[in-house]
Amino acid sequence: MADKRDYYEVLGVQKGASEDELKKAYRKLAKENHPDLHPGDKNCEARFKEINEAYEVLSDPDKRAKYDQFGHAAFDPNQGFGGGGFGGFGDFSGFGGFGDIFGDIFGFGGGGGKNPNAPRKGDNLRANLNIKLEEAAFGVKKDVTVTRIEQCPDCKGSGCAAGTTAEVCPDCKGSGQVKTTQRTPFGMMQSNVQCSKCKGRGKIIHSPCQTCRGIGSIRRQHKVNINVPAGIDDGQTISLRGQGNAGLNGGPAGDLLVTILVQPHARFEREGTSILLEQEISFAKAALGSEIEVPTLDGKVKLTIPEGTQTGTMFRLKGKGVPYLRSTGRGDQFVTVRVVVPKGLNSNQKEALKAFAESLGETVETKGIFGKRKK
């Protein structure tokens, strides 16, 4: 038993953990490591069994007390404590409470295990869609290519070749599980395990469909048209019902979840429904006032600059922002002006500028070529 991990360590809880803490930890780990979510992953299957074994002991007050006192030896038949340990955690109807917990997590009732032939919803798919700021503001229609599981067109999901049908498994009678009895430190216990004859499917296909090889579904690329609503923002997700993977046994298809990624704009920045713009203006226009053109999402508009405008002054263009998502009205655009200091003035321009400064009572000193100051 030396190679077994501590049960508290397996569930990631302290030794004095409450029943609620145990259950919460178990739900999380069981869902993350459930074999149905990781088909063919042997390591995941081993972790899943380890998690269930730990919870089966720690959730039972008597078993937990024995484990706290004797550790794993309490369930080792070679240590003189009784029967043959644990095994066969394919189903938990014999362990009081496991069925209810798994019903909460995976959506099937306790007691009899999961019916392999019951309708099951298909998995959701996720995709990203890159769009421009203008497309996010006013809406756009785009195609997204996804690879999804679809019902086989030849067998219509049955997995059987044309003219044939599947046989109900004679061992499990279609349930996909069979009962086993095993000796434990607390007596004989029954549990349900996967039927080895039908591999848990509840049916046996003697003549599988050649297209899907008996699976009942195929993978196929598919283009989905996305109607992006006006006003959507970066990182928001659009859900398209029924565009995910096909369901099983007549169950509904999953959904396609498309996350919108808005590309950066060369001039604009977006904050909610507001558009922000920095606009450079000359010193003369800022001092004397002027009318300039500035870009907006709707095209260029005229903006009046009052005389004496300082750098950093912000102007508001009402209704020139982003439309409200699934509503009427729009946000505003805010234009922040930056006064540009002129460069490369010729001698006449410099003299004119000095004369202007002196008219305001300022003394301007400049440096010549050899560093001498000029008044």
C-alpha cells in the first residue's frame, strides 16, 4: 500500500476538512478528470479512479475514522483488517451518495448509472473572429470555419450499415453496465461497472457503417455565417445555438461560442461607447482660432477651435461614438488637441516671432552658431 497517495492529498483538502469541503473538492476534480471528457486518456482514467476511491472513504464517517487511525492499512487484507480493498469504480450506485453527486455534475440520475442510449447534448465549440473597429461599431456579417462533429449522413447516427440494425447487448440488456460483487473490509458490496461485451454502449453493431465505421458521426469542416451586432466590444462572445457538435442518440447539438476580437485602429481608441481621438493643430490655429476637419466613424466633420486653445483641451462630438449594443442611440467622440510647436523657422519667421514675443513684454534669448547669446 506504500505507493498509494494520501486520500486528503488526492482531494487537495486538509485532514480536518468538513463534509462540504470534501464534496466541493470532489465535484471539481471528478468533473475535470471524468473519462467521458478525456476519451482514451489512461492517465486521466487512473486519476479519476483515485479521486473516487479517496472520496468513497473520506465521505463515510466510519471509513474516514478507520483511515485516520490506520491509514491505507485499514483496507489492506494482508494487515488483518478484513476484505480486499477497492476496485471497479465504473459506477457508484453501491456506494451511497455517489449517484446523486454524479447526477448533479453530469446530468443523470443516481442509483442506476448513466444510460448509454439516453439522448445527450453535443459539446459546445469555441472560435475567434477578428473584425475592424468600424465593423464592431456598425455590425457586420462574417463567415467562421469550424471543424465539428456531425451526424453521419449515411446511417443517420445509428452506426449500422444500410439494412441492418444493432443488437441489444445480451450481457447488460442495453444498460451498458453490469453488476459486480466484491469483498470489502465492511462486507460484500455491489457496484456497477462498464459492460465489457459492448464497451458500455448497450448495443452491439455487427455490420458497422462504412462511412463512420460504426461511430454514428463524422468530423467535417463547416462555414457558419455570423451576424455581428452593432456596438459589440472586444472580448464579447456571440452564442449560436445548435451550431456545435452533434448530440448523441437523438440529443440536441451543442452551441458555437464565437469570441469577438477587435483589431486596433490607426487613429481611434474605444472606451465603452466613446471614441477617443488625438488631433494635432498648429500654434497659429490654437492662438487665433480656426475651423479644422477631424475624422469620425461616419467620415470627416468640421470642428471649431476657439482662439487661445491650449494643448490638451478636449472637445466633444455628440452622437459620434459607438452605437449602444442592441439599443438605440450612440455614444460620443472626444477630440483632444495637441498644439504643435513649429520647427525649422527661417530668419524672417524667427524675427517675426521675437517681435511678437517682445510685444507681449517677453525677452527672448537665443544661441548663435558658436554658442553666443543674442538678444
